[in-house]
Amino acid sequence: MILLEEVWRTFQVGEAEVGALKGISLAIRRGDHVALVGPSGSGKSTLLHILGCLDRPTRGRYLFEERDTGSLSELERSALRQSRIGFVFQFFHLLSRLTAAGNVELPMMFAGVAPEERRTRAQEALRSVGLAHRAKHRPDQLSGGERQRVAIARAVVMGPSLLLADEPTGNLDRASSREVMELLERMNADGLTLVVVTHDPDIARRARRVIRLSDGTMEEEAP
């Protein structure tokens, strides 16, 4: 499903060129559950941005579902993100003026989905994360764990094949973290490919594969 071949990502800092990723080669199968770990500045977020087509490699190739993303226009990359890739972040990025249902409807609104279908699909997505009864509540009326579950519902409402989660439990207490990870793992068991960036060793141990990054290079830990 995902294939990276000798991917480099460099940035110009003053007169110096800094390598955030250095020759990363990685294959991720459909339905896999992968944890990306490593210290701050190791390249985890840069790699996640490339996987999510939010950034392009400086060198190397990234194939997503057998499509060479380097050959896609910005419009095509945007369409790919919209339809095939979901994102969940540490900070929930919910719009405070909208209800839970309204937040879940947002990606469908940008995709031009008809209002009646948006409402139906938003309710189904909230039901899948156990929050159908909170659909009319605004973010400030929800707990941290509930807000993250709304964010997950929003991330999967378009039916993506890949979910990228950047520190999804970073702002949650232990009980809420467990609930969120169990939810993500149920979705993974249903076939959704899951890639999680985390600093939490307990979260990393839940993955089937652990990829450790250090100074832009990677190694896979033995299961």
C-alpha cells in the first residue's frame, strides 16, 4: 500500500542544508498498524507529512496505492488526501462554534457532498465512535476523550484507507488514552491502515510494527 524508496527531505537553513530524512526506505502493507517513535527532531513529523501528501520528498519516491505521488499535481494530491487519507492530531482542531456533528460534516462539505447525505454520514461516523448521543454538543461541552473521538469520526467519515495519527493521546489522561487506542485498533482490525506517531512506549507496544527514527534515519524494532 505504501512504498518509500530512498526518500530524503532536506531544508535550507541559512547557508546550510539540513537533512530531516536521510534515505528512508519503507513498505507498509494494507491493514498494518505501525508506530513511529524517536526523540524530538528525529524526523517523525516530517515522515508523517510525506506519508500524508502534505509535503514532498527532496529526493526519492513515495508510492501510495501504487501511484507515484511525486507525479501528482497539487490538485491531485489534495483530492488524494481528501478521499484516501485521514488525519488525527494531538490537538483536536475542532471548530468551537460547530457541534460535534457539524465538525464531522466539514470534510464532506469541502468534497461537495449533499447536505442530507452529510448529516446521515456524520451520524453514522459519530455512532461508530460511541458519540451519537453527543452529536449536538459543541467541543467545550465535551471531555478531552470525547473531542478526540469526534476528531477520529471526522477523519474517517470520507472512508479513507490510511489513518495517520500524530500523538493522538498526547492531551488525554490514561483512561481516555486507552479508549482512543482501542477505538483506533478496532478500526484497524476492520482493515484501516494505521500509522501512529508517539512518544509513549505503552502506545508504541500496541502496534504490530515499531519504526524508530533517529537523526533522519530509521530502523525497525524486532516484534
